[in-house]
Amino acid sequence: MATNKILTTETYHEEIRGRLGVGEDVISDADIDALSVLPIGESRIVKAVPDYAELTGDDQTYMYAATVCMVAAILAPSMTARIKKSKKDFDFSFENQVVDWKKYAVQLVDEAYEFIESISTVQQGTDVPVFGVAGPTRARERRRH
């Protein structure tokens, strides 16, 4: 497993779950550390902040917070499948509020880039890659053949 570049604290798993408002029963440490999740989130931040290793103080804090948001954003679309809509027990029941997880993922990415823009070494107005969720785009093309 690759070594984390940015999220090196003992608490990053809890911080990511906190952004999503869930516990370890919903997202495990292994889910967060998966190769398709944490390294991708960190890589997106490193791409936006190439001098990440030299940052100190508030700049380092902003970069860390941006990474937490980015990793949470990668996990957010899978939350619909992870959280049962309602749980019932003999004398206990509750319903989870309905969250548009794809929309929340976009909000988390926006928040990550707001943190990045707060870093003093990042030039304002830098074009940052936009992350979005898109459906199948070639479906119509295939039907024509």
C-alpha cells in the first residue's frame, strides 16, 4: 500500500467520516484507504498544489482540509448504497434523512478548492479541474448503428 502524502495524522479516517456524517459501521478505514479512493484524492490535491510538501502553518492546514474534503467527495456517491433508508428494531426505529449524495460530492469538491485557494502559494484564478458526475454519453451514438 502506498504511503499517504498528505493525510498522515491518526485522525484522518474519523475526519473523512465526519464530513460524510457517518460512523465506522458505514465506512471502514479500509474503504477510505482503498487505492481508488485516498491516493486519488491526494493526487488531485497534489496536482492543484505542487509545492504541498513545503507548506507550513495555516497553508498546511488548508491543504489537509482540502484533502479530507476531496476524499469524502470520492466516497459520497457510494453512500446511497451504504446507508439503509430506515432501520427498525423491536422498540426502536429511525429514518435517515434523504441526502442527494452526488450533489453533496460536488459541494465537497467546491469546498476542497476553496481551501486550496486559501493557500498563500496558490495563484488566485488558477484553473482547477472540475469534478462532476456524468451519465453515459455514447449511448445515442451506439443506437444509430
